[in-house]
Amino acid sequence: MEIAPDANPPVCKVIDYGKYLYEKKKKEKEAKKKQHTVTVKELRFRPNTDDHDLEFKTRHAREFLEGGDKVKATVQFRGRDMLYTEKGELLLLKLAKSLEDVSKVESKPNMEGRRMIMMLTPNK
């Protein structure tokens, strides 16, 4: 196996190729163990969600963010609820305000069809 091909003369070493492949696979597996995958947790609200329910879900969001997960907060509008989109936006901004010590807003509240969505990411 070639160790330093740019050297003059090139440096080579005789090795057991099977052992080399085994060591290489073992290093890749170890590196894969240490990486953390970020999952997205979703919290759903309605425009008329009460304060206690908001606090309860805020606690769950805090746990998710402290665990290193992203949080997707969604306000679902049905029927006449579409008249109260500003109520939903205030709800999401209130949630972001209460979680600002452990997270930052990745995307501000925006409408996607009948849903208003906001993404929160954990602070490092």
C-alpha cells in the first residue's frame, strides 16, 4: 500500500489488506456512533388554545429543545378560525417569547394553507 505518493521516492508499506479494511470499517462505525441526529418534534395548537394548555405544551417544548431536538409549532385553522389568523400568530409569538432562553426562532410564523407554522431550534 502507498503511504506517501508525493515523496521522492514514493513510500510504500506491505500490509494485510483484510485487516486494513476491518480497521477502516471499525473507525467509520465508531464515528457514526458519536454523531447526533436532529429530530423535529411537532406541537399543534388551535387559535383559541387556553393559557394553561399553552403552558403545558411549552413545558414539553422546553424538554424537546433541551434534548437537542427542533420544535415545529403549528396552529391549525378550521372553518371560521381563518378569520383569527392574527390570534394564531400571537399564540406562536407568545410561545417563542417564553422559550427564548433555550431556543431561537429559525422561521417566523407564516401561513401554509390552513396552518401557521413556526420552527424553533435549540441554543448551543
